[in-house]
Amino acid sequence: MHGALIGVGCWIAGLQAPLVLGVLAALLALVPLIGSALVWVPCVLYLLAQGDHGHALFLGVYSIMLVGAVDHVLRPILISGRAHMPIVIIFLGVMGGLAAFGFLGLFLGPIVVGLAVALFRFQADARGELDAE
């Protein structure tokens, strides 16, 4: 998702080879914390050096607001739909996993939270506290 968004942003900003920049951003999105910023920050700096302040401002704001929102908003929503858990719990699992384990925590965090929720549901079901879902 990062690659497509960065590619579109670079295309709108008038940079050459937005497809290459998008693919590069998609690959670097796997790097924890900085990921696709390794692509869009140099692009913004290049636009500033060229004197194209309007496109540089656009690309910077677009990347921070939209691409950043993908990690912090869209990913937990997509994960929670399959896990049948509240979005807030998934979000906390992703953020806690990233803080505790780095990139691997992106996957481990939601798994650990999912296992904990499953254990709580199992215990509540064993006590007869849950209604049929």
C-alpha cells in the first residue's frame, strides 16, 4: 500500500520515475519506523533544492498524513476484520509488538493479543459466562 501511495504522490509532484520510487517505497516499507520515509524524504529535499516549494510541501504533507495513516489506522482495521476483535485491541497489539520486538512485533503483537483474547474467551465459555455468538 505504501508503494502505491508514494508512487501516486511522486507522480502528482512531477518527479521522474514515480513507478520506480513507488516500488522502492514498497520494499523499504518493511523497514520498521522509517520505512517509506527513506524514499519520500529525499524526494521532498530534492524538490526543495530545485525550488519547487509547492510540490515539496504537497509531497511532505501527503506522505505524513496519508501514508502515515495507513500504518496507524488502516492496518489495524484490516487486521481486526479477520480476527473478530475490536480495532483498539488490534491497534494496541500492533503498536506494543512494534515497541517490544521491532519489525517482527508487527506480526507477533497481534498474535499474542489474539491468543490472550482466545484464552479469556475460553475461560469465560468454560464458566458459562458467554452467550452463543
